[in-house]
Amino acid sequence: MKKQKESFYVKFIKYLYNINDNFDEYKRSEVNRIGNNAFMFLIVYFWLETMSFVVLVFSSFDLTDMLSIIFFSNALILFIIMSYISFSIYKLKLDHIDAYDDMDYHLKLKKLKRKSIFMSLIFFIIERLSTFYLDYSYNTDNLSLIQLIFSPRANINWFIGAVSVGFIYYFRTKSKINK
Amino acid sequence: MNKQKESLYIKIIKHVYGIQGYFDEYKKQEVNRIGNNAFLILFSLFWIELLATSFASLRVDSDLILEILICSNLLIFFVILWYLAIAVSRLNLDQVEAYDDNDFHLKLKIAKKKAIFTFFLDFIIPRIFFFIFDLLDKDNELSIWQNIISPKENIVWGIGAIFMGFTTYLILKSRIKK
Amino acid sequence: MNNKVKIIRVSKDMQQKDLALKVGISRQTLSLIEKGQYNPSLKLCVNIAEALDSDLNTLFWKV
């Protein structure tokens, strides 16, 4: 059977739900169910958050404190939702990959290695950009732009972090390939 | 066929999506698809908002960030609700089927009861909301009792609630298909 | 996916609303199934076959 080229929509769903293999009818219906449940939870929280903003803004609360509360509660909700999605995907084994024979298994391992390296690279770039922005904003040591970009300590730290992420992703996904 | 008692989960879904009548497998499938799409949009925007807020707070005033957050949250909320309404309406998931004249009149009766319930809801909830709002407002010098029985607030929200109840009835009636 | 649900239903002199009520789905869903615009689950196919006093092959196989 010819493998159809996946649309961006399908790729995005597979990325968000960590689905690695064919996105078939069963996976689609389960993903839709999980996504709908997560949506119901998120929209209720979103509505409550927006309503409380409007009320609290006109009260005598300190705005910086309010911003911190909002930031932490949003982060907590995102963590809860991501945990729910991960747990649901894990329970239904939607992230498993089927290898049909030895050759297919080795091919999938090869693709996984490439993907892990790519993920490490993306992780390194994103984290370096974020920490560069933070260092630039809080530049208490008055370092120049070049010094901030080529900082050995930051680069080595995040390089080690990126390699760890790559390894963890590789071994975790490898364990999900069913021979 | 015996109509099974609906679970709370299904009642919530029907309420959120404005679905009436049988919640069969087709409606369930479409609702799940619409909900998942809405989740993808909302989740992405939520992440962007979180990251943008945390980075912007280092350089911009808290007041400005809060104002932008409120406006963007309201906008996102209405965009999502609009998407849900359009998607449900396009697939006619909100239509109610009346099998004969008796069934039609029964469903009209249910629509009237829902409209009256909407009237009460649209009166009580905004009144409570603005009551809390007035209590927290530093410029408001009225007592709690004066805030509760304020004729202006009660009349304004009463008229609004009647309008909403009447509109709800007309919308529900238009969805009943003979 | 095309099927013979409408043909069999009409041959039994049954209206769409009656079949929908008997099976436990909305008329809209039944209409979509008959037009081939919605693929019902196996469970629903069996329920439709039972309601029409027919079988899956007659209704759904290679139309």
C-alpha cells in the first residue's frame, strides 16, 4: 500500500500527541476523543481565568503579584494537560511503532537516530536563544554581545543538556518499537 | 428502543456544543473532531501566551502586559466559541428532529422551559458578577444592601435577560426540524 | 462508502424517521449513512441490519 504524504495538520497532531507510526482511523478517533476532553478542561479554565482577570484588575491587588499568579497557574494547567495527554497515549499504546521484519526494524532505528539528533539540535538552539535573551536582559556582569553568544559555560551546559535529551528520546522511543 | 439516561459527561458536551436530541456515534465523532481542532488552536495559543508573557515581563511594565493578556484572552475565547458555533451549525449537529405534531409541540415546550431557564441564568450570573465587581471597586460608595437592590442594575440586567431568553427561544424553535 | 440501506428500507415500506428511532440514531445520521457520506461502526451496521431484518452482506458488501 502506497504511503500517502502526510498533511501539516497530521504532522502537527503526531508531534503534539507523540504518535510515531501510521496515523490510522483508530488512532485518529482516540486522539480526537483525548483532544476533546483536554479542550473541555482548558476552555473552562480559560473562561474562569479571563473572568477573574477582569474582576481582579479593578481591585487593589498588586499587578506584578497577579502576573506571577497567572504565570504559575497557566504553567500548572499546561503541565496537567500534557500529563493527561501523555498518560492517555501511554495507556492506549498509541505511541508504539510496528516493525514488520528485521530490515524494517533497522530502517526505523535509522530514522529514529536522525530524528533524535534533529531534536537535540532544536533543543540546543531554542534553549540557547532563551538563555541568551535572559542573560542579555539581566546583564549584571556587563558582558558584550559576542561574549554572551560564545559563553563557554552556557554553550557547554546546554550542549550536554541537548545530548541528554537526544539520548533519552532515542532510548525511550526505541523501547516502543514492536518487532 | 429505550432511551438510555445520559451521563453527566454527555450532558456537559451537549451543553458546551449546543447539541440537542440523540447524541449518536456520528455526532460524537464530529464533536470529538471539532473539540480536538479547538484544543490544538487553544493549546498552541496558550503556550505562545505563556512564553511571550514570561519573556516580555523582563522588559515591559506589568500593567501593559496584563492589559494585553486580558484583551488577547478575550479575543481567543471568542474566536474559539465562534469556531465551535460555526462548525456545529455547518454540520447541523444542533438540529432537533420532531417525528410528528405531538413530538413537535413537546419539543417546543422544552424550548420554552430552556428559554425561561436562560432568562434566570442571564439575570443572576451577571448580577452576581457585577455585584462582586462593585464591591471591589474603590470608587463605589454604596452599601452591600444598596448594591443588591439597586433598581438601575436590576432593571438593566432584567431587560437584557428577557431579551436573551426570547432570543434563545426563537433560536431553539428554528432548530426544530419537522 | 456506498450501501443498500435505503433500497432495503424502502422495500420494507419504512420511513427514515422510523428506522432511525428503531436503531437509536438521529435521522440526520441515517441520511448520511444512506448517502454513503458517513461510515458507521460495525456495531451500528449490525443494529441497522437487525432493524431491517437483513444481514451485513446484503446491506454493505461490495455495492
